Amino acid sequence: MKLEDQTILITGGASGIGLGLAEAFKSLGNQVIVAGRSIAKLQAAKSKGLETLTVDMSDGKSIQSLASEAVDRYPHLNCVIHSAGIMQNEKLSKGNSSKAATDTVLINFLGPMLLNNALLPHFLKQKEATIMTVTSGLAFLPLAMTPTYSASKAAVHSYSESLRYQLRGTSIEVKELVPPYVRTSLMGERQAADQNAMPLEAYIKEVMEILKQNPEINEIIVKNAALFREASFQGADHYAELFQKRNDSFMSARKKEWEEL
């Protein structure tokens, strides 16, 4: 992936990891367009010199409109980063998580697929193009408190591998960004202030350094995410032990909010 002279669309780019990437790529001289549904966040992003478009990633018509407008307004568009996402606790034993599960699958999994489908005809005409999906360490070592989020990210990982295989030999490269637990507002102010989470600035810096050193890399995995990606590599017993340990730790730390569900 080239880090300069690109025209990049980032969904969920007005906050969190998406905004961090937007600012990093803009600082390298790229034209960056961020898309989201919060007008206030988009206005704040625009004040930083970023281009903005609106989209509801849970709505197929809105996604198609975004793709059409992006291609019309930015004919040199050749990169999309799928950073939009939601993450919610779900207490499955209560049987009340249908809406959370549906919203999560629509935004985290189906949304990127539909946007790719809409952009692929344009990208295939470009000399070089990049599709970057954003998964999570939880795609490889699930957090039981957020079952649909973890499953949606595992699905995006699988989809990314298939997409990369099908697009081999074309001008489009497919990359997968695998974040660890990062200090953003994905799950609200608790996460944004959690000292156990990796600082956003440090995460973005390491990601850009990886891309600089190895622009051909398929999976962008910082050191804090390696534990998750490699969880199953040391056998079933190691995986089961790590899964139990990590989930017990999170359940203990978030006991109060879990009991309030």
C-alpha cells in the first residue's frame, strides 16, 4: 500500500481509530474523506481539514449513495478503510439481545461487504487500489461479553481472506487491520479512560510504522494484538486456557455493568 498520493475513504472516520488513521494519512499528503452518521463529529473532522460524507452503515441504500457520491466527487478514489463499527455487551441468557445482534452484524459485517460491492467496479479501473478491513483481536480470541461483535469480526476476517484470494492478479490489494484493546469511545467513556487500553496515538503510530516498513503486508498486527492473533497457534489446550483467563479477567473488571444488563 502506498502511503502518499492516495484518495482514501474511511467509514467511521470521524472518531476513534478511523479518525486517527484519517489524520495520519492526511499528514502524509493524501486526500482523505471520512464518512459517518454523526453530524457533530463530521463537522469536527471537517475543521481538521478532512473531507466529509454522511452514511448509515446499517442501511444498504445509504451505503450505495455513499459509494456513488464518493466516486462522483472524488474520481481518483482508490482506497477504502472500513473503520465503522459498534460493540455492545449482550447477556444471552436474558434473551434480549436481538436488536444489538442485528445492528452489530449490519454495521460491522454486512456494511463493509455492501460498500465493497459498490466500489469494486470503480476500483478495478484504478492503476492501484486498496481495501482495508478492520477486524479485532477478538476475531481470534472472543470476548464472551460481546458475542456478536467478536463473531462479526471473525466473519470479516474470513471474508477478507476470500476477497484477497478472488482479487489476486488485479490492481486491488486487500489488507486487514487487527486492533487490540485501544483507548477509544467504542464502548463509551469507560473504554476511553481505561488505562489498560492501548493509547490511540501509540496505536496509530505503530500501524503507520508497520505500513511504512512493510507496504506489502496483508495483516497489520501491532505487538499488543499478536497475543490474540496467535492464540490458537500453540494448540487447543493453550487456547482454552487463554480464553478462560482473558474472559474471567474482563468479567471481573466489568462485573457491575454486566450485572446491570
